[in-house]
Amino acid sequence: MFHPQLDSFPTDFLWGSASAAYQVEGAWDADGKGPSVWDNFVKIPGTTFKSSNGQVAVDHYHRYQEDVALMAEQGLKAYRFSIAWSRIFPTGKGEINQVGLEFYSNLIDELLKHDIEPIVTIYHWDLPQALQDEYQGWESRQIIEDFTTYAKLLFDTYGDRVKYWVSLNEQNVFIMHGYMMGTHPPAVRDPKRMYAANHIANLANASVIKAFREGGYSGKIGPSFAFAPAYPLDCRPENILAYENISDMSAHFWMDVYAFGRYPRIMLKNLEKMGLLPEITESDLALLKEGKPDFMGLNYYQTMTVANNPLDGVGMSGEANYTGEKGSTQESGMPGLFKMVENPYLERTNWDWTIDHQGLRVALRRIASRYDLPVLITENGLGEFDTLETDGTVHDQGRIDYLQHHCLAIQEAISDGVEVMGYCTWSFTDLLSWLNGYQKRYGFVYVDRDETSEKELTRYKKDSFYWYQEVINSNGQSL
Ligand code: BG6
């Protein structure tokens, strides 16, 4: 739809930014924190770019006051961060680490002191290693209870101050990478185990949302989903079918469960035929129905374009680009279902991610139309190389252009009728990009470190810092 006059952003729009514990905190074994699966995974040679890890990360654990002061200077209305489960329960359950609880309490107070709304992610991939060792983490139903106990402790401790909760961050990513591609812990490559772990993660997600409702906590809760809307390459019916396949497999398979409490039937039939269907009981289905979210959290970075892939076509084995060497991504797909192809109309980043602001409007529209839920954009941003000039400036015009177009796409979606609660850019400071090291930067604030040296970890405001400051200050009028 074309809008000669765009609607304004709502006055309570949450202009925010985001991070995740493992990517910013560092202090990986400080003050009683237990190890997470990521602490161990990064020690395996060849798992991350230049063996980078989050042991120190950008030292947010010790510098959170400095970072929050920068957020306040920028005028952020909201800050999304995650809690490291093993900082709270060093072994995932049982004894509580009070110092860990206190750290996040202080962070929340610091944010509120500056009128910044905390948005808390309960799980952003750093599973306590002890739970992996004891019962294989997401592959055991025991995790449902432990995850719920952990979440309830957070609701009880911080619920008086936190109004927005994200249950699981990108279940589709940590499950696919962890159990299908083997590129995240626990580095399994087994579709049957992947679908089984995914079902258990769905149950854990629903259980936490149910506990939130039953506990009568005030506020809103929902999962964050990594949604890369699909486009068919063209109108060839075979390519349209490939698009239908990828939509069911990569989007509806997760979001339908969150919003409707059921799996798409085409997926159920296919998984059954392939012998990959997990055990799904009647009580599972009842729980899924009780776990409906207040909003859909949307992590949007790019769209994907697909085409027909014959039965003897390309498989999933293609190497991804974790080096920033443009064009190094290899072809991938699922024989008989779809393959990823280049979209001739879109530019790509140095990591081969398509740059597509209209895709954000499409994502918002698809969520609103299919699920009729408000959307909280919990991540969006540009990961690129940045250069720190000798005078301490960073001219990241590419990031400004990227964010500007995406913000306008949000405004168009709002004008279309989508209820968008807020927008968290990824990320506030530069941080560790899980598999891509420190050179793939996302922040408004440059942190002076790289893969080989932590240097002084000094913070420098990039040009985009001031640009977003003005956007917030004008509630989007300056766009
Ligand atoms: C999302 C994650 O997948 O995308 C973030 O929630 C991550 O944790 C972000 O950093 C960007 O991905 P990457 O691989 O470029 O770090």
C-alpha cells in the first residue's frame, strides 16, 4: 500500500537497542558464575573466527555503568539484554548465586534511574554446561522444569521493575545450528535429534509463558524469532512451491507453535514420512496452547530468495561466510524442497547478508496478518567492518543508511496497520559476533578491541550514535 502521509510513531514507542550476555559481559568465571556451553564450545579449535571467545568480550560486566551512561546520553527508551543462566544458577538449578542476581538487579536499577525500560531476555543461548552434562540440555524434558524454575526466580526477583520479557531468543537459530548444522553447541548434526530438541524447547517456552500468566506478574512476554521472510525467485510454479516449502519449514514451523499452539500440518505429515517426528503427547499440545505470547519478538536482518531444487540437487553442506570475504557463501538447499539463490535486486553486506529494508515491512505484515499479534522488533542492524579514525571518530554512514531505511519501513508497516511496540537495534556497543569474531561490528559505540588483543576496550561514539539520538529525540520525525 502506498501512503502519501505516513502515520507517526506512537508516543510510547520503545526506541531501543540490544545485546546478549555472552557477547558483551565477559567475566566468564567471575563471582561464582558457572560455565555455559559457549564457554566450552569456543575452546574447541576451529569453531569460531580466529578462535575468538567471550571470556572478556567488551567487559560490560565491569563497565555497565559507563555503558548505561552512554545509553542515557543517546536517549534510549529501552535496552534489551539477556541474563546468563549460569550466573544465577551456576549448575543450572539448585543453589542460587546471589552475586549474579545482584549484578542484573544493579543493571536494571541503573537503567531505570535513566528512564530506560529494561527488556530482559531469559535465554540467549548460554545454557549452563552442567545441564548439558547431566541430561544433554535441550534433548531432555527435564529442562522444561529447570528452565521454568529459573524464569520464575527472575520474575519474582525483577518483576517489580521489568515489564518486558523475552522467553527464548531465536529458538530456530540455536536449534538448527546446534543440532542440524553442528556450528553451535552441542555441535550435533542429526535431524531426528534436532526435531526432538526443538519440540522440547517449544514446551519449555510455553511452560515459562504459562508460569508468567499463572504467577500474575504484570508486563508482557514473548519469544524472539529470527524471521528471514522468503521470496520465490520468480513466478515459475516450481519456484512458488519452493517458497511454500521454505515458508512452512523456516517460519510457520516455529511461529505457528508460538501463536496457535500447533504445528503446521504439512510439516507434521512430512516429518512423519521421513521418520523425524518427535514424540508429541496430548498434554504437550495442551501446554503449547497455554503458552501463547503477548507479542511476537522479531529479529530481522535479511530476506532469503528460493528456487526449485531437484531431488539430486544441492544439500545443506555449503560453507557459510564467517570471514567477511564477500561472495564466499556457498550454495545450499534441501533436495526436493528448495535452494537458496541470489536475489538480483538486493545488495549484500561483506558477510553476504542481503540488505532489504522492505523485507522488514514484509516481515511485520506477515506476522500481523497471520498471527494478529503486536510485534516487538528485538533485533535489527548492520554487521560491518568499521574504522576507528585517529581522532576517535567512526564514520559509519552505511549503518546510518541501513537503519534509516529500516526505520522508514517500520513506519510504513505502522501505517499499514501493524502494531509495532518498539525497535531494538542490534547492537548498542560493538560485541562478539558468535562465529564471526569482533571484526563484524554492529554497535552505535565502537569498542576498541579485536580478536588478538583486548587493548583498552575504550568506547567511542560512532556517527550512527548521534543519528539515532536525533531519531529518538524527534520520535522518528527526523527520519
Ligand atoms: C542474532 C542473534 O542471530 O543475530 C545475535 O540473536 C547475533 O546474538 C545477531 O549476534 C547477528 O548475528 P551474527 O552472526 O552476525 O553475530
